[in-house]
Amino acid sequence: MNDASATKSKSTSGSKDTVGRLFVLEASGGRIHAMNSDGSSPEVIVTGCRVPDGIVVDVAAGHFYWTNMGVPNLNDGTIERADLDGSNRKVIIPQGITHTPKQIHLEKRSGKLYWCDREGMRVMRANLDGTNVETLVQTGEGEDDSRDLTKWCVGITIDPVRGHIYWTQKGPDNAGLGCIFRAGIEMPKGEDAASRTDIETWFDELPEPIDLELDLESRFLYWTDRGNPPAGNTVNRASIDAPARNGYAPELLVGDLMEGIGIALDVPGNRMFFTDLGGSVYVAQLDGSKNRAFLFAQGNLTGIAYAEIPSKEK
């Protein structure tokens, strides 16, 4: 799996063959693409999405979940689920519950989906069937607050081992007001989403941080940034054990993206995949080396997910 073009491997259990597959969202065309991890065997598996943004795969259950931003001023965002081939499509979070859902994260052990709601200015979660919707963080309230881009929650990932949520608030375009925050997964006793006291600023003064991924083995947080260079249009990482408040700076891994958005890690294969709004899909090693684009001009690409899918070959 160290070869970025390899797509077939043994599963972690070693009991069956798997194929590395990418699931890529095309916001401009409202489509979901699936392909091998070198870009081969591409297919459109879902059409008619309303500005899809974030995607996660649950291989064991045979599903993937994705967010639809919809039209921001209509509060019509949704979250949907489908089988791995795109069939049996189902809305699990209907319109009117989450405003403009962005990146989504699956925490399998607790049976929860976590996502950020941009104009809703919230970090949210629900059961995998869409029940028991909760707001964990509320950064603002009402139309006036929603015009303040520093309150927009965008990217999210979870550290279930130490019980933390990480999320981004991107700020205005290239304003250097983007931040990455951290808080406990569970609400402090007696507090609420708007006033909880355990929120930490992990990094600030970033151009426009977007999506997050966490390598729990090495304890590195990875993120894309769609702002202007030198710190923007990049993929970055930082140790979650050495926060910015102690003078630790992020490590810039990849630059020259055309508004970087989605990111997905293949930690066993020592590689990451990422997308940009210019329509490219990239692969690089986890330290940013051997970076290359292997798909171009695919529309405005947003979320990306990587998964080892059981092979159909016998």
C-alpha cells in the first residue's frame, strides 16, 4: 500500500481481499463519484445531490453518508445515506434540522455521526439513523450572527481515545481569522452548547482552514486551507500534543492547490488524498512528499473519503 497506484490489499483482519476505493463529491454537478485509489474504474454512483460537501464510509454496514448544503438562506440542508454502490438512498436528517451541513465524521464505536453546520453556526451529532440530534457547540444565533464568517463551523474530526472534538471556523476570505478549536465530546455538567467553558483555541490566525482528518496512531491533525499562499491553498498538519499556545507552528505539507477542500487519510498505506475546488484529486505520502494530481477538471470537488472495500473477485 505504499505505492500510491496500488488498489488491492489485504484487510486488517487478513480474512479477505479488499480494494482501496475513493468516494468524491462534486458540488457543481451534484454528483458522487467512486473510483479506485489511482483514479481508475471511475463511476458516478449518486446524482441529484443539493451541493454535497462532506462524506464518510461505513464499510462494515455497507453504507456511506454525505451532507447536502442546499441553499444557505433556505435552511434546507440534509444528510443522506446510501449503500456502497449508491443504491437504497435515504434521507436521515431532513430539511429544517441542520442549516448548511459541511464535513461529516463517523464515530463507529459510539454509533454517532458528527458534522459542522456552517450558517447554523453549530457542531452537531446524531445517531446513525438520524435520531437524537444534538447541538454540541453553538457559536452564534440568528441572521445577524450568521453573517459573521468567523462563527462558521466547517471541518470536524473526533479523537475518541481522549474524548475530544476538533473543528474549524474559517473566517472571511483570506482574513487570517481562521481557527481550529477543541472541546470535549461530552458537554460539561450544567453547561450548554452556547456557553460551554471547555473550548480551546488550538490554532488561530489561519487563512481559511476547511476539512480536518486525525491520524490517531501518530497523533497528527491534518487539514486543508483554501486561503491565499503562503499559508493558504495548502495541506497542513500539527501534533495534537503540542498546541499553538506553546509556540508550536503547523507543518506545511503541500502547497499550490486551487482552493483545497476535502482530505482523507490512508494511514496503513502512508498516504493521503485531497481535493480542490479547481477539480483535481491529489495523492501524497503523509509527510507531503511524492505529491501528485491524478485527476483534473472534475468540476468543483469538495469532500473525499477513502475506504477498503471487500473485493468482488473470487
